[in-house]
Amino acid sequence: MNHDSSVRQMDPDCVSVVMPVYQDCTFLDEAVQSAISQALPQGVSLELLVIDDGSTETLVHDHLTRLEGMRHPGLRVLRLAKNSGVSAARNAGISAARGRYLAFLDSDDLWRPGHISKHLAALRDHHATLCGSDYDGVDQQGHVHTPSHFRHHHRKGRALAAAFSSGQPAVYEHAAEMFIDCCPTHTAVITIDRAAYRDSEVRFADHLRQAEDVHLWIRLATQGRFVFLPESTAAYRFNPNSLSRATDVPSRDRWYVAALHDLLQGELGQLHHAALRRRLSDSLCDLSWAERQAGQFSRAWHDALDACRRQPTSLRAWHSAAGCLLALAKRR
């Protein structure tokens, strides 16, 4: 484990929760309440850091001022001078956090009762550095439309089969390649023991507009131990106004490819070269298919060829390239 002076100054019995906000506070009260109402183990405290990422909406300013007026002992509102993106907002919260344990909750998502206590118990009982759990997808009214997302996800479900089949927490000693393959966690359902990392390691890549979370989880998973709880402890709200929903599918896939490429170029690329190339090839195939569906045939062809170059033995990559050739031929 890595330690430095900033880690040693943390409160060992505090959970810091980072919640970025930008221009929309429709579900903010519900998200805040789900965090500050968490029942905590004896001696454990929770601080909630609400980070305003340079919102210009008067309604948001007024709402945050009202939150400050609550004078809840664990609630702090931090205002950034300008909009810098979700990674920069979360990083500002991480820098201000005083707790040893770090969690994240977006302003339109929810934690179920017991979320924090279950994660803390798993981290401590299994001497883990990362804890994850399942979540439900809910609509704007809070109705569940995708129960137990990970359990029913074809790739993540297979990776986490030991937990789901036993109904008990599953511990993964060397989780880096599992995270590269399918990243079996989500921002709302991960808790980090910061004592296991250097302060500089627990930062989102602010040059990535999307997939910044996957980028961080993969980096953290290269160290320590991951424990997964096979129950839904949070609700992820399908919000048509959110960045991830508003952006077209090829663009979202392109950011995922960018995140993997960035990891491949760094130190992680030396440690897990084959796994990253394999996952990058698969992701390029996903991107190529999305581009074909969007009528972006030249881009689709380019990315399919890149997939073949990254993984020359991949039948999927060559099948993707052949599909692009057929699509281009039909257009002539």
C-alpha cells in the first residue's frame, strides 16, 4: 500500500461523499437526503460535499443557498468559479474531502438505506481497498425499470458470477484485468479506501469528457483488493438531460476508446498490455458498429481496421471490417 502525508491527515472514521451539480437541481434534494440519512456504524461520520460546477441558473444558486441554510453538520457546498466538467468538479471534492473513505453520488441518483454501512463493513471485513455493489435503473419518477443491472448484464454478470450465485460478498485479489474487460462497478456504487493509495492516484482524468470514471476504476483496481456485494444498494436515474444520455452513441463509444488508449500509453499499458489491447479492439468494434448505424461509414471503416490492427487474431474485428466493406459497397 502507498501512503503519504496527505493520507495520514485523513479522518480514519469519516466517509466523504462527493456530489457534483451543474445547472439542474430537479432531484438534488432527494439525492442529498439519501446520503445524509444513511445509518452509520458507531463512531463513523459522513460528510457530503456538494460541488457546484459553475452553474449559471438562478434556481440552482438559490437551491444551493437553501441547502447551506440547513446547517447540517456534515454538509458543505463548494462553488467552482467556472464550469470545468464533471471530472474537475469531482476532483475538487476529493481535494476538499477529509475522510479516509471516499464515495460518489450524482445529484439525480439515490442510495438505498444501508448503502454506506454495508460498504464499510465489506471493506473492513475483507481488508479491501475498493468495494462495489449492484444498482437498479430507475425512471424520472423513481420506478425501477432495470433491476439489478450488473446481475443481468451479459459481461459483468459473468465476471461477478461468484457473488451472484452464492449471494455473498466475493473478493477479487487481482481485479485489474476484470476491470479492463468489463469494469464491474459504477460511480454511485463504489467506495474507496484512500489509505491504500497515494493522494495523486485518486483523481479523475479531466481531459476525458466521458469514461473518466472507468479510467479511474481501472487504475485503482491494479492495486489492492476488490470486494463486490451482490445486492442493489443504489438507484441510477435515467435522465434524458444528462451528458451521457444527450450525447450520441458513437461519441460515447469514442470517449471509451480514448480512455482505453490513454491507459495503454501509460504505465498500465506495460503491466496489462495484452488485456488493454484486447479490450480496445472490442471497443473499437462497438464504436465501428455505432458509427455504421449513424451513417458514419468512413469512420466505421477506419475504426474497424484499427480493431484488426490492435488484435489481428480477433474474428470479431475482421467481421466488423467485412461489415463495413459491405455497407460501403451498397452505397456505391
